[in-house]
Amino acid sequence: MEREVAQTAGPQVIDTSGRGKIRRLSVLLAYRFMKGDPSKAKEIERFLKFCVVGTAGAVVDFGTGAILLALLKPVSGSPLIAVIATISFVAAIINNFIWNRYWTYPDSRSKSALRQLGMFSVVSVTGWIIRTIILMFLQPFLAGILAGFVADATEESLVAMSYFPALAVAVGIVLVWNFFINRFWTYNDVEGSFSRGADQRD
């Protein structure tokens, strides 16, 4: 199947060789939806890797949040919820930066790790502000809805049940934000269709 794609891709030959399923999936997606553009295949590969890293970061995020919720037992709408979300967010940032620098963007080396960490952190903090606003509005809203369905629910259980769906929505929105801003700014020194000075023609 992969060999057939490479032979029928037209004048733009797509290299289906590589390490792992993510690259092969990226090539097939580019061939099917992006007119077989190799630069688009590379961007799809980076996005998929970014999503994998983001998923791992979400595990760190949610896991840290679950532990802190169990230990601190905040009430619904408490500022302590924002503190918990911030601590879990910082843990996720550290995880995500390391994996993105060395796996998603291994070819981005014109900037020092310290400089990229600073840029990555600026994007992430902005994302944190966006996600915290969403979380602080959505969590009490969902808790109120759940209270109508679960009559005997305690305050602690309502917070736990509403916190994670609210956080999932916030994380999904911020994932898209983080990828595109980091790609255009933090990692704009790698080759591809989003690179500075790259050919934007289809």
C-alpha cells in the first residue's frame, strides 16, 4: 500500500520510508487530503506527534490534578481549583517541552534549548490563561447541571465529576492554540509549509 502511494503520487514523490507508524500515516493523509504535498506530510507528522505528546502531557496533567484534588478537597468554584490546575499544568509543560524538542522537532536547533523553553513557556502560559478562564466558568456550570441529576451527590463528588470534563474541553482548545503558535514562532526554523519564508503555493 505504501509503495503504491509513492508510485502514484505524481510529480511530487512522497518518501514513505521512515521510523514508525506516525510517519507512514502522515504520508497517507497527505496523499489523500493534501494533494500529495511532501511538506504537508511533514506538517501532519509534526501535528500527530504533537498530539501524542499532548496526550502524554494530559496524563501528567490529569494525574497530578487527581492527586491534588484528593489531597486538598476544594469546594466548587474555589480559587484552590485554579491553583491545582496551575501545578498540574506546570508539570505537563515540562513533560511536553522535553518531548517536543527532542521528538516532534528534532531538526529545530538554531535556537538554544533555554530560548525555546522561554518561548514555549510564553505560549503555554497564554494557553494556561485561556484554559483557566474556560475551566473556572465551565466547572461550576457543569457542577450545577450534575447536581440536578445526582440528588445525593456531595460537594466533593460534584467537583470531581465536573472538573475533568471541564478540563478536557479546555485542554482540547488549548492544544490547537499551542500547536499553531509554537509552530509559527517557537519552531519556525524547521523546514515545511509553515516555515518562515516557505513556499505557500499549493
